[in-house]
Amino acid sequence: MKRLLCAGLGLIALTGMAAAADLPPAPQQYYKAPAFVPPLYSWTGFYLGVNGGGALGNSNWDTAGSFNTTGGLVGGTIGYNYQIGMAVLGVEGDIDWASIKGSSSAAGCLAGCTTSDSWLGTARGRLGYAADRFMPYVTGGAAFGNINASTPGLAGGNSTNVGWTVGAGLEFAFAPHWTAKAEYLYVDLGKSNCGAGCAAGALTDNVSFTTNLIRGGINYRF
């Protein structure tokens, strides 16, 4: 009996091994390589660029009151950014040739009072948020420019003033070393005393100059 039992167990074992040999091989496991993710854009470094745009502002004379000034400007930019996480800290300066002016023939200045600005510069701090290749930012600092106040046939005044500016913008990296930006700046150059003869009947005349700049720029980053 024992021999029959052992023979039966052996036969079952052999039958199982034969059936297992006839089964197809188990499918191999395939592992998909992780997708390549390019590194985030870094805003850290120096840059040089050009900028240009338009200006719409206001000038106020004691004798002539307030009137609009308009024009354009174009120039160069230099700056440096340092990125910490998503925050971008920067400093930026620019100097522009400008042609911004306006005039009035109000009762106090029948011959015509003209205010113009022929150059404008800024030195500003910037705080941006790095969303990869996009960076919205706020900015503010000092502004420099000239206030040229004149009346036909009479002596005028031309002074270099230091004021302030504040604004915001958006910069976009469209190539590894190139970025483009659009920004708005409010500029206040304060007041200039243009001296005797600025307006008929006035020994002195205080002249103010403020303007709103909308400009674009292209920068090369090192």
C-alpha cells in the first residue's frame, strides 16, 4: 500500500512539473524612464539692455497753472538680479534721451509757458516673483532729469532735479540669455525755480514736472 501511495504522489509531482513547463513565460516588468524636466530659469546675474516708450504727464507753473506734457524717450539699461527661491531681488539703472514737453497760454502767461525735459534717468530697486521664465515685479527709487521752463522773448531756466519714481512691470525670458520687459513708472522730479523773467510780471516762478512712463525693453543677461 505504501508503495502505491508513493508511486501516486510521484506521478502527481511529475504531472505538475510537466504542466508548469508547458506554461508561457511570465511577462517581464518594464519600467518607464522618468520624463526629462528642464531646470527652472535662473534670474541671477548681470544684464545690459535698451529701453524706450512714451510719456504722459503734467507741469504746473505758479503763473500759468497746470497743463499736460507728452513725448517719448529711448536709452540704455544696466542691472543685477539675485534669486532666492521664488523671490528675485535686483537693482537697475537707466539713462534715456527724452523729448517730453507741453505748453500753456493761460492768462498768467499769454506769450506761452513751455516746460520740457530732454533727459531722464532712474536708479531703482526691484522685487520680483520668479514663475520660471515669467517675472512680475515692483520697483521704486530715485529719478533724475532736467526741467527746462521757458517763455518766448524772456529768459528761462534749466535745472537738473532729483526726484523719485515707483512702478511695476513684467519680464519674460524668451531665450537663454535674452529677456523682454514691459513696465510702468510714475516719475516726480519735484519743482524748479526758473528765475526772473520766466513769465511776464513774475520775478520767480515755481515749475513742477511729473510724468507717467510706459515703456518696453530688451536685456541681454550674462
